Amino acid sequence: MTKIGLLSDTHGWLNPAVFEFFKDCDEIWHVGDIGSADVANKLLAFKPLKAVYGNIDGQDVRLMFPKIQVFTVENVKVMMTHIGGYPNRYEPGIKELIIKERPNIFISGHSHILKVMNDHSLNLLHINPGAAGNSGFHRIMTMVRFQINGCDIQKMEVYEKSRNQII
């Protein structure tokens, strides 16, 4: 069993709650708009990190992480990219890449809106963890944690807190 902490759109600010909410996680996945190498390095010092860069990330972050990551954890294939869209509304080129790679989970960020939904046509789970940072139009900061046990995705939990309660 592998415990995953998932977040996106920190925009250079790391919510202190990350360390408590993800304390029992085996690894952290960040779906872009990290905002600074400093945020990435703090996460790397805390837990193993898989990440992709987002549209606001500078060269420092782009040198650390790819635009798209495809990897396997236990028996679950994962594809991550920052701007990916949603089932029935994927960004140009993404659906074709999903068809080629055939992931069990497709993860994207960018919208600042938490969504977890099945894409029955492509036989995958889509996750957008929303936004964990304090920059952007969102009013609620969100993060997700879950477990991968063999080929099962289990025990998904959401952290949500009003930005007014943190700042």
C-alpha cells in the first residue's frame, strides 16, 4: 500500500497544513504551478516528490520537473500534467496521449477547482486537487490524499479550508 498526497497551484506559497495533512503519506505529487524552486525543495525535504511544471513556473522549476509525467505506483499507471482539461473536454492533444498511455488515473491542475470524476469512455479516474496556494480566485484551499493498494485506489480524503482561515 502506498499513501499519496496530491496538491496543485501553490503559486510560491506552501500552506503549513501540508506537513500535517501529508505526514503519513509515502510520497507527494504536485500537479504544477509550484511557483518556486523553494516550495519544491521544501516538499522534497519532507517526502519523495513527483511533480510537473505549470504555466506560471519559471525556468528554475521547469529544469526540475517535466511538463508531463507518466509513471506506475504499485499496479496503477498515472499520467500528470498541469493543463489537461476534464473528461469530454480535454485540452488539445491530451486525449490522444491518454489513449496512447492508457493510465488508470489522469491528474491535472490549473483550474483551482477540486474535481474527482470517472471518465468511463477512457476507463480512468480523473483528479484535479484544486488549489493549495493563497493566490488566485479560489476561496477554498484544497488538497487530496489517498491510498493505492495493488490496483485499487482507496480512502480518498480532501483537505479544505477557507483562505481567510489561513492568511
